[in-house]
Amino acid sequence: MILLTGFEPFAEDTVNPSWLASRRAGELLASEGIAVEAVELPCVFGESVHVLTEAIARLNPDLVICLGLAGGRERVSLERVAINCDDARIPDNKGQRPVDEEVIPGGPAAYFSSLPIKAALRDLQIAGIRGEISQSAGTYVCNHVFYALMHSLVSRPGIRGGFVHVPYLPEQLQADSPVPSMPLDVMAEGIAVIVRTALRTQTDVKISAGAIR
């Protein structure tokens, strides 16, 4: 069983491509005979984690991939590390705005994704889909969920998980906008590629995908 999650719209957006891509990728994978469920998370500190952990307990998935929107990025971003820090630049959908608070009080400073992110990057490139390894999932609700997910999986060693950011959809932007975007079908296929790679890859490949800043 595969669990995919995306977020509800937040801030000024009326749609969130992370949820649309999660749902569309789930349909693609289901058509291939893969058991998958997509769950929409609220863009709310605390509540998002509650919905996620309930879904994990209910489904007992083998793989969990959470998606979020990273407006301004041009690639499907495989997140490497989640940090134990909530520092919200804007309020969440319930008006909460934590500053310099721990996601899990007393938890480790960080957790690494347990997805084969390098192999997935390679396979995205082979598929002709723009991808990258990202060294930061931010400090908003996306990182909050990513960190809480990896913390919860410590006690569930049979489950692997991680986080992926997606760009804006073209329809979210003005026609002449210089901000990067990606069509929904391409995003969804990218997520499906990541899932397929994770299902067949237990040990990640070792290729360069670091950053100098």
C-alpha cells in the first residue's frame, strides 16, 4: 500500500498542485495495479500531522510520500532533510504562526528522507521530467509534516517515507509570468516515477546531486 498526501490551498491560492498531483499520480499507479490512497492534508500546524498519522495507522502503508507546493521552483524537488523547526513567515490556514518552535519538543535536530532520492532523480531525468535534490524543505507546514512523518517512522521500521515539493501549475500564473511552472500531468507522472523507483530500489545509488549554496 502506498500513501500519497498533498495539501489544501493556502495563502492567496485557490488550488494546491500538491494535492492535485497526489490524486492524479494515485490514479496512474492504481491503473497499474498498485494499491494506493491519496489523502489531503490541512495546511495547519499540528492538525496536518494528526490527519497524516491517522492515515498511516489506518492504511499501514509500505511507502509514504508527502507532497507540498514550492512556488518559484522549476523542478520536482526530492527533499533530503527535515529539520526540527517551525518558523512561519505567514500564518497557516487557522491563523497560527509559530516562530522558532520545535516540531517535536526534544526531538533530534533533523531526519533524512528514507526514499531512494538519488535513484528517483536519475529516473526522473530518464523520463524527461525536471527534477532535483533539495537540501531544505523550508520551515513552514511542509517541513512540519516531513519532520513529523520521519519521526513517526522511527517506530515503524517497515515503512519508508519522504517529502517532495512541486512547482506552480501554469494556470496559477499570469500568461507572461517569469515564474516557473509545470503541467499537472507532468507533475503526476513525476510522482509516479518516484513511487515506482522506491518500490524497486532498496539501496540508493550514489550519484552527485549536492549543492554549493
